[in-house]
Amino acid sequence: MKKIVGVTLLACGLLLAGCGNETAKETASKQEPKNETTQKEVKSEDIKITNKEETYYTYDDDYTGEKQASYSATIKNESKENIDVSAINITYLDKKGHVIGSSDDSTAWVSPSVLAPGKIAHIRNQIDLDPEDELGKAEMTISPEVTDVKVVELPVTGEMLDANEDETFLVLRGQVKNNTKEATNDITIGAAVYDKNNKFLTTLYGQIGDTLNPGQKVAFEANSPFLNFNKMTQPNNYEFFAYKYVYPEGTAGEGGDGEVTE
């Protein structure tokens, strides 16, 4: 786990370019690709995912004035199968149990979207709320599927966690290297942030869609939703992972060979 030595300030112009309801990275690709692979016959009870940590809250967007709800979580694959966890739904309820919103109106970002046995993924979502809505609870539902898609963890260097001058928005920057023998245009970055007592605070998400050839490095940004760290416990340490996805032959989706084989 990385210790935050010092939280530096982001320029206002960078904040305006990188923040809002969606970051530039998110706008470029709103949804993790659905992995179209041959499914292995596995009983549902053999697939076990634990929700390790979660947090949810509301805030007012300083730039749009809209009320937002944010959800962050980490999950772990406790089964022996390689599973696709991209099918995620977050439901937001008021204090009386009424549904006031869901991730159907946005995107639940997860990195990695494929989990090997024993591995952890970082999840986040944010939606618009009506001004009169009072968030009481957020619930997450995951519909995992066994998949032939593999993930490969990639090394990251030069990482730094920054906050804007109000300490309400976090950005993790760094360089990720493709240390494999195959080019990729599908890399995701996930991070979890904790306070000095290792209390879970929030998650960050980033995505790289540009082609990265073997041996090359590229800069990335992983972003969090707004959170008033100046009014809460200060972030102290964090963990993060960068992954590429390896699609089997005969996969028609992104990263595959484009030809479905029988």
C-alpha cells in the first residue's frame, strides 16, 4: 500500500478539464466492453464474490450545481473461477426505502472487469439526484459470469495522488508500461484510498484506449468523484492496480480477432 507523502494542488484549469460528471477518460469510453466468450458450465453457488468495502454519500457539484450521489466499493473473487464482473447495478434508496436512482442512468466503472481467483476489483459510480432527494442507502448487485478472458497486471511508475485546492477531488497520475509481448488498446486502472487508520474513503478509476505496443509506457489519470476531504478524515494511503485484457481467439469483441469461430 502506498503512503501519501504530500497532497499537492491541481491547477484550476486542469480541474475544469478533468472534473464534472464525467472525466475525459470516461467520456472517451463510457462502458467496459462486454466480454463475449465461451462460457464454462459452473454452478452459481461455485461463484463467490465478497464485498470487502463500500461507501456512499451525496454532494453538490460546484460546477453544475446539481446534487450527486456517489458509490465506491472493492470486491474480491473468492471462487476458483476466472469471472467477468462488468455486469454491475447500483441502486440508490431514500431513508424510506424508495428508489431515487440507479446506475442504469450512468455507468458503474470497475477495474479490472475480469477477476482471477483471489483478486480484487475497484468499483465506482455517480448519478444525478433531484435536489429534494435524501440518500439513505445504496445497494450493489453483480451478475458474474465465468469467462475465458484473462487479465495481466502491468507495472506503474511515477505515481502521485493529487487533490484540488479545496481537497474535494482526487486524481492519481502515473505511467503504465506494457511489459508483455502483445500490443493492447484496453487498459484500466483502479485505486482505493484510505485514511491513517486504514478506513476506506473512496475509489478512483482510469482507462487507456490508445494502442500501447510492447515495451512502451503511457501516462494515465485515475479520478475520484467529489468528496469533501477538507471536512472529513484526510487520505493517508492508497493501493492501485493497472490491467490489460487478453481475449481468446474467436472473440468478436474488443481485443479479440474479430472472427467468431465455431
